[in-house]
Amino acid sequence: MVRTDRKQEYTRLHYQQRAKKRNITRRVTHTYSLMEVQKVVAPPHRSTAAKLKTRLKETFFPDDPLRQFRGQPNRTKLIRAAQYIFPILQWCPEYSFRLLKSDVVSGLTIASLAIPQGISYAKLANLPPIVGLYSSFVPPLVYAVLGSSRDLAVGPVSIASLILGSMLRQQVSPIDNPLLFLQLAFTSTFFAGLFQASLGILRLGFIIDFLSKATLIGFMAGAAIIVSLQQLKALLGITHFTKQMSVIPVLSSVFQHTNEWSWQTIVMGVCFLLFLLATRHISMKKPKLFWVSAGAPLLSVIVSTLVVFVSRADRHGISVIGKLQEGLNPPSWNMLQFHGSHLGLVAKTGLITGIVSLTEGIAVGRTFAAVKNYHVDGNKEMIAIGLMNVVGSATSCYVTTGAFSRSAVNNNAGCKTAVSNIVMSVTVMVTLLFLMPLFEYTPNVVLGAIIVTAVIGLIDLPAARHIWRIDKFDFLVMLCAFFGVVFLSVQNGLAIAVGLSLFKLLMQVTRPKTVIMGNIPGTDVYRNLHHYKEAQRIPGFLVLSIESPVNFANSNYLTERTSRWIEECEEEEAQEKHSSLRFLILEMSAVSGVDTNGVSFFKELKKSTAKKNIELVFVNPLSEVMEKLQRADEEEEFMRPEFLFLTVSEAVASLSLKGGPSLNNV
Amino acid sequence: MVRTDRKQEYTRLHYQQRAKKRNITRRVTHTYSLMEVQKVVAPPHRSTAAKLKTRLKETFFPDDPLRQFRGQPNRTKLIRAAQYIFPILQWCPEYSFRLLKSDVVSGLTIASLAIPQGISYAKLANLPPIVGLYSSFVPPLVYAVLGSSRDLAVGPVSIASLILGSMLRQQVSPIDNPLLFLQLAFTSTFFAGLFQASLGILRLGFIIDFLSKATLIGFMAGAAIIVSLQQLKALLGITHFTKQMSVIPVLSSVFQHTNEWSWQTIVMGVCFLLFLLATRHISMKKPKLFWVSAGAPLLSVIVSTLVVFVSRADRHGISVIGKLQEGLNPPSWNMLQFHGSHLGLVAKTGLITGIVSLTEGIAVGRTFAAVKNYHVDGNKEMIAIGLMNVVGSATSCYVTTGAFSRSAVNNNAGCKTAVSNIVMSVTVMVTLLFLMPLFEYTPNVVLGAIIVTAVIGLIDLPAARHIWRIDKFDFLVMLCAFFGVVFLSVQNGLAIAVGLSLFKLLMQVTRPKTVIMGNIPGTDVYRNLHHYKEAQRIPGFLVLSIESPVNFANSNYLTERTSRWIEECEEEEAQEKHSSLRFLILEMSAVSGVDTNGVSFFKELKKSTAKKNIELVFVNPLSEVMEKLQRADEEEEFMRPEFLFLTVSEAVASLSLKGGPSLNNV
């Protein structure tokens, strides 16, 4: 019943409006000279301070985090503040046995993935394998308390490991000077965390937005290629391998050392690689069988270790991890180095690994939050990930973040809260305490196979095809990132792609669209003449729409472009002989801002059109623009009310009446 | 008669339209369920190549320089091409004695200004005074043939001289190694010209647009301060002066060497400075008396030289220019150095002086072209100025461009064509050939006074006040440029200001405006709820207007912002109890482009609104945006015709009918 009423109300409202409009139309038609058109009003006055406040709020607090506190009693405010800082308090009180069951299952699943991947990624970063396990123990605990995502599986990831390893290796050899290398890795981790947390605290999270989707897809595919090629060392059993990362030196190094290839290693590598790829394929075909690919790496490690242990293959050319120390993370804050010649390098490494790992972590968190329909606060996540890395750097961990592949498994395995991270962490702890001797005979070739299988998922061909279809320039950016990473270096590839993306943004601002508009017959709607074929230009009028803010970067272009529009229009009118251009109507709805150069543009335009006897009229200028133009318009040349209209059709209707007599007088 | 007819035609046309509209309105009102609304049509298909062509044309050829050749006979094409390359051919055939008379007067006037300023600016650049005269001889001739401005007075200018001198002095001392310094200056000039001409040929002229008005005003005021302080050396007669440029070392140097102050010099300096400032004041009050300030510098030079010669004051502490070599410009192409350790420095110096002098030259050309209502082609001007500097570097000239002050005098003196530059050049030639001995006793203090008087005009306080009134951020940029130049260095000040301006541009893109719109009662117009107080929100509808392209830099922000709009709107609706949010209408007129991230934003928005049972509707998407969204929309989720409307009012009208039944079913 209520709904039927509502429907009727809608219809009534609508009909009322229509009727009102009809009346107005009739009145306007009959007594148009009275000019009862809806006029543009001056915007409500606001002080500079108020405007600055709004601007700053929109820039740094678009999500308005204080909204939830407003109008609440103090107790609620306190609780909400505590919950805001420690999201664990949000779900902890309502935690149930049912949720725990799900979380234990998913936690154990990701642990079975995290242990072999942790060891492998640490090797990718040229760090001792055990650091990978340390990094899978402390950071997940920190994240469980501070993080707001329920699905993120925290730990070391391939790309950050690759960048950390390759950047530090530029100055310090991990073989000749392993202790210094480790110190620099922890210090870089500290800087990465500090940088991440600062971004969040200063609410500068939008900086990571400058890594566009296209850049990331190209970059990740390039990194996957680089990482996979690095694994040829382990997969072929080569002992003398190049230190460089890009394709050409790696491949030439592989083929220069064919004498070092070990057939035992190759056979083992191929077998396990095929096995892992097969399980990956199965899980991708049937997402319910996620546990097949999730358990496969651990199974491979166990089987290969057994094989090596039984056959003593380590004496026949298969290299193994070797003895690992038992026990939990030793403290490492005394290893952080804030002086000396490598400070610049570690700061830079921290910055780049920080941004890249943050991008991955936030993107993963947002993806699963969208799937499960909850909200992840980007800036809060940055603080959580940053603090996790700062704490990590003091407890022998290197850069960690939310890993995409493990988070997907976590989600598939039915995780409910961050408790799955705690379960994973406890499992890793047990491993660290009791199971380390078991890894002594684990062959490196299996770790290589695990890495290759993990990073192959980073090459996203369907996404590349999608980008090609939608935006050719984005595709170019993607290719630049890809080839830059593969042939130059990880940092250069990233820098080129980001530079190109920013260049495109600037070009959009520098060369904004101006559109010539025509009337769609039978309506008072004006649309792009080149899009709507039925749209018609009104003789004597040129209706232009400017579709961007007008500022220093484009005011010269707009001057040239509008003067060309006017000339073309005048030529056209001259050909038709029976009319001449009398009015330039600027549709300003899309001009979201002007600066001093923009204001000059409008002033100059007014002057140059006046010289040609063309009247300049503004339609629907936004409040900010109107205010600035009015302030600049001391002699009341162009912001007089008779040059301002709310819609193009009103402007045309009103001016064609006025234009007649003035044409007469000329 | 014809005009009355035309008026009637306009009125008839207008009434016809109104009548048509009324009919439609009536029909719509009565049989609205038939949905006879104007629908959004798919844009006409265009291939990627065609789109790329348009994009490139708009980027590099916004002025469409080939337009004048289209559809012309070959002979005309040839003539126009020649005229395009050599603008002199445009006015030369029609040149008359009357024009010549004007040009001779103005040419002689600017020559009287150019000779003392040329000598002074060369000293500012730490170059021999005669190089300033050489630079006022050859470049004006080149420009007269190639340039398209009729008012530009070409020669050395203060700011480019300052930058050239200060940058080169960082590595080479002009006193200890004058020959090398001169070589580097000529080579920098060559690079500046090469760079300027390349910008023009590659149609990259928009690069100078990135120096906004605010930046330039701050920068020029700072440079004027720096230049004036430098003149304290000449004005006080100090012999040991600091090599640094910024305020603090210069002032401390001035007050550390009070023992070197020469009272004769100071008296002379004060007298001539007062005289020059007084003449400047007179000419500013009465523009017709332009010749007072134009002739004053030459008069000062003559008088002061006579005074020194007669009183032999050069033996009493007043330093003079000294012997100058007679004769025209010697060739200097053999002095250009393209190797050695200073190559980086000269390239950088060339780049910066090139950009800065280009900015001045183009701005001056455009200003006077706008006054006299002719067109100056930016890219062509760059080629002209660039070639003029390349030729200059081979004929003992340093960086030249169109000087603002001299061009203003040129214009006031009634110049008609570039012949005034030729007249000036010939006058300088005569000076070089016969009058050089006269300058032997010209005191340096007068040159200092001439420079101070010239650069004081660069401090534009009214413009600064204007910027403060219009745009506070631009004012901040201006201050940064000013203080950067004054306290740091010319390059750093410029870099900071440009960086800030670009940051603002990026922030505008990163944080675009979204506006909530309401219906203006009695019309079908929808406008910003916060600007038009009478606008009303339609219950059940949220009408948002996105006012920028949607791309990687802002898609995350827009996601957060729209979700906040929706939540706020839902809360509001919930408070009113009797309705709930059913439709999200996105007004897309101002979304001038999307990239792959933008497309994902719309896809995700569709998904998230669908979860909340809100229907997403697009109003007036532009052709490019529509095309991309359609290509991305394989499952036809959101670009179906029923979700597309041409105007907000049509969307609201049509949906409120449709919304009723669906509300019923829920």
C-alpha cells in the first residue's frame, strides 16, 4: 500500500513539474520580451579560509574519517576511536567458534604456502632463507592488530624481494659481504615502513595512485620474466651466474656456462615445475580445488627433501639449502645503519620497495573488500603496513606486504578475519622452533620451481588484451613498463611508465577539448555537433563548450583554438551569405576552475570578440569560476547579468530576440 | 529591410522551436509510458588511426597552419608557403613611404635606447660591452626577415643576460679567463637558439606555457631585485665585489667594502638615477611623451661622458668603459665549443636562457599583436627567434629576444613593420663603425643607473595585487618564485615555481570536483545544490556530476567520494523515512575522457550500486567515453540504452515512472 502511494506521489510530483514547466513555456512564448528566464545567481559568499578548509578536506580527507564521531556521546567516541586505531577491536568482541574454524582452515592453508614461498623469496632477495620465515612470523601478527582487511595474507612478496635484492646488489655483494647486505636490507625495510606509515599519517596515500593499472600490469609481467630468468640459476644448477638482472646478460650468462648445467638438477626441476604448473592449472580451472595448488609447494618441498635425503643427491650435483638455525626471530634493531656511505642507497631502496609493496597490498585489500562488500581505508592500511615493516625491521624481517596469490588462497579457503594471519604466524613459529632441521636437504631447484610457478600468475595477458581494446595509449604505457623492466632495470621501467602516464595527464590539461554544439531539433538540448548528426547550428550563433579547467597550461591553446573556431564559423556564415556571426556562447559547465591565466583568457576573448562585433555570453559558469571572473571584472565588461545564462537554449532564445534589433541598428 | 526580415526569421524560428517543444512536452506528459524521449546515440564510428590523427593534430597543430593552402591553385600555394616561411614577403610588396616614415622614427627611437642598454646588459652578463652592440646589429636583421611580429624590438634583454652571466660564472671566471667565458657565452647562445628553433619546428611551443603568469611576475620581480643589487657595484664604485648573486652575500659584500665607496661615483650615480627615474615617471604618466624616457639613457650617456672627459673624473675614482674596438661583428663560429668539460654547463645555460628569453619574446609579440589585432604564430616565432640566436652565435652576439620595454617604446613611437628593427640595426652599425671612440670615457655608473631604471619596471605590484585578489594559490606560486630567485638562485626560484604550478595541475586532476545536483523548480534544469539555493533534490534520486576526465590518478578518489555521497544520501533519505535511494544519475557531460582505470571505476560503481539495489544511470556521456565504456561492457551490464539519457530531467522523468512499479515489487 505504502509503495503504491509512493508511486502515485512520484507521478504526481513529476506531472506537477511538467505542468509548471508547460505554463512557463507558454508564458515565455507569449511575453518573451519580459525576459522571465531563470538567471544565473551569484554563488553564496564564502571566505578564503572556508574555501581553503574545503579544499584541504577534499584533498586529504575525501573519506571524512571523523564523520562517524559526530554527534555521538563521549563513550561511543572513545570506543570508535580505539576501533579506528585498532580494527581488531571491531570484530574481536563478536568473534565466535564458527569463525575460528574457518580461520584455522584458511590459516593453515596459507601457512603451507607461506613457508616454502618465504624461503624462496628470501633467496630471490639474496637474503638467507630463514629471513623469509622470520618475515612470515612477526609482520602478520602486527597486521592482525592494525590492519582493516580481513583477507590479506601478509608476508614477503616476489616483486618487493626482487627490487630489494637487485637494488642493494648494485653496491654490496651478498656473497662477499653477507652481514653488511643483511644490515642494509633491514635498514631499507625500516625506511620502507617509515615511508609507508608517513604516507598514511600525512594522508598522502594518493601518491600510489600514480601507478596506473596499465603501468602495474606491464611492470609485473616484466618483473615475472626477470624473476623467472633468475631462477634458471637454480633450475639448471649453474654456480657462476651474472649479477645483473636484465634479459641479455642473464641469457648470455646461462649459455656461456653450459658446462655447469647439471642434468640431475634439470630433471628434478622439470619434474617439480611440471607438477606445480599442473596443480596451478587444476586450481585455476576449479576454484573449489584451491587446496591442490595451495598444498603443492609444501608437498614438493617435502618430497624433494626426502628424495635428496634418501638418495644423498646433494653429493651428485644438486645444491641444497643447508643447515638453518632453529629459534624465533633474533632482534635486529642494532643492525640498522643510519650513517655511512650506503644511506642514500637504502633510503632509495626503501622508497621504491615501499611504494611498490604498498601498491600491491592496498590493491589486494581493496579487491577482496569489494568482493565481500566491506570498506578498506587506504590511509589506515598504509599506516598498518608501514608499522608492520618498521617492527619487522627490528625483528630480522625484510619488506612484507599483502601478497596477491596467498590472499586469493586465503579468501578461497574461507577466511573470515585477520585470525587466519595469526594462525599462519603460529604455524610458522612452530616451524621455526622445531622443524628447521628438516629443510637442510631441501634442494634449491625446488625453490626455483616454486618461484617460477608463483610469478607466472603475474603475467596477465587477458588484462593486456583488455587494455589494448579500451585505450591504446595505456597499452603503450604498459609496453614501456614491460620492456623497460625487462631490458633496462626495474626502477627505470617503472620510472618511464610513470613519466609517460604523467605526461599524458599533462597533455590532457594542456590540450583540453573544445566542442562545437548544436541544437537537437524539437528540444532545447544542445549537444556536440560532431557526435549528434541531427544537431543543428543556429545561424548567427557559435556555441562552444570548454571541457576542462582553464589555466596557465592551456590558456594559450584555448586562445588559438577559439579564434580558429570563430574564423571557421565566420567563413561558413559568409558562404551562406544571409547571416553573420553575432554571438559566441560559451558553455562553462565543465570549466571546473580558472587561475589568473584563465581569467586573462576570458578577458582577452571578450576584447577580441568585441573587435569583431561578436557578443560573448557565458552559460552556467560554476560558482568558483564565476567568483573569480567577477573579481577580475572591475569595469563590468563581461560578467554583467545580461551576458549570463543558465542554459544554452535560454541564451539563444533571449539573444535572438535581442540580436534582431541590434542587427537592425548596425 | 533585409535586417528586419532577418529579425522576423529569428523570432519565427525561435517560436517554432518553442511550439515544437510545447507539443512534445504535452505529448510526453500524456503518454509518457511510450518513452518518446530523445535518446543517447552511439557516436559515429572512427578508426584508431583517424582518432590518433585528430589527437596529434590537436596536440601539435591546434592552429591548423595548412588551412590557408587548402583548395588554392598551385601558384597561390607557392606564394603562401614563401610568405609563411618569410613573413617579410607578406608586407614588403605593399610597403609605402608613409609606413617607412613611421618606421624610421620608431627605429631611431629604439636605437637610442638599444645602444646604452646593449652596452649595459652585456656588462650584466659579464661580457665585453661591445658584444651588447654586436647583439643589437645582426639579430634584428634576421628577425626582420623571419619574424611575424611587427612591434618586437629585438636585442639583448636584462633577464637572459643575468641568467647567462650568473650560470656561466659558476664554473668560469670572466675576469681570470675572459676568452673562455666569451666562448662559453657564444656556445650557450648557439644552444639556446638551437633549442628554441627545435621547439618551434617540433611544434612543442606549449612547453613555455608551463611558465604561468604568476610564476613570471614573481620571477621577474626577483630578477629585478637581483639585477639592481648587482648594480650597487657600479653605483657605489666598489672594486672588490662578490661573485654570488643572491641578496645576502651581495649586501654583506656591499657593507664589508665601505672603504671602497667612492663619493664622486655615488654623487654622479644618484644624479643620473634621479634623472632617469624622473623621465620614466613622465613617460608613464603621459604615454605620448614616450620619447622623454626613450631618449634619456642616450642623453645620460652623452652628458656623463662629456662630464668625465672634460673633468677627467676617470682619474678621480670614477671607472669608465675604456677603449672599444671599432668595426662590425667579427665572425665567432670558430669560438663555439662542442666538447670539453663545460659542455653540460653551456647546454643547461642555453636551455634555461632559451626558455626564459623565448617566454619574454613570445609574450611581448602576443601582447602587441592583440593590441593591434593581428596574429602571431607562436611556433613560427620560436623558429625565428631560434634562428636569430643561432646566426647570432656565429657573429659575436649573445642571447637576444624581443625586449618588453623597447617593444613598448617601439609601439608608442608608431612603428608599422619590422623595418623599424632594420633602421635600429643600421643605426647600431653606424655606431659600431664610427662612434665607438666616443664611449671610451662613458662612466660605468651611468650604465648601472640605466640598468636599474630599466629593470625597475619588471616589478609589477598591481599585477601582484590582482593575482592576490583572484587566486591565492597563484599568489603563493608568485611568492615562491620571487623569494626563490632572491634568496636561492635564479634557476632554483624558477624550478620551485614551475614545480608548484605543476603540482597544482596534478592535484586538480587527482581531486576532481563532484557536484550534487538538484532541480530548479519550475524548470527541467539541474544545477549544483550548494550554489543554487532554490535547487531541490528529487527524493529517491542522487544526481552527481563528475567534472573532469576519470583516470588512474583520480579513480580511487572518485570511488571513495561517490561512496560517501551515496552513504550521506542514504542517511538523509532514511531520516525522512518515507523514501529510499533508488537511482544514481551520473551527469557525464564534463567527463572528457577515461582510461582503463576510469573504465574500471564505472564498472565497480555499477557493481557496488547494484548490491545496494541502486540503479546507475548515465546522462550525456561524450562520444569517446561512451565508446570506451561500451567496448569494456561485454556483458551489457551498464551501457544498455535504458541506462543512458540525454538530459538529467529526461532521466528523472522516465525513471520515476519506471521506479514506481519496481518499488512496488521489492
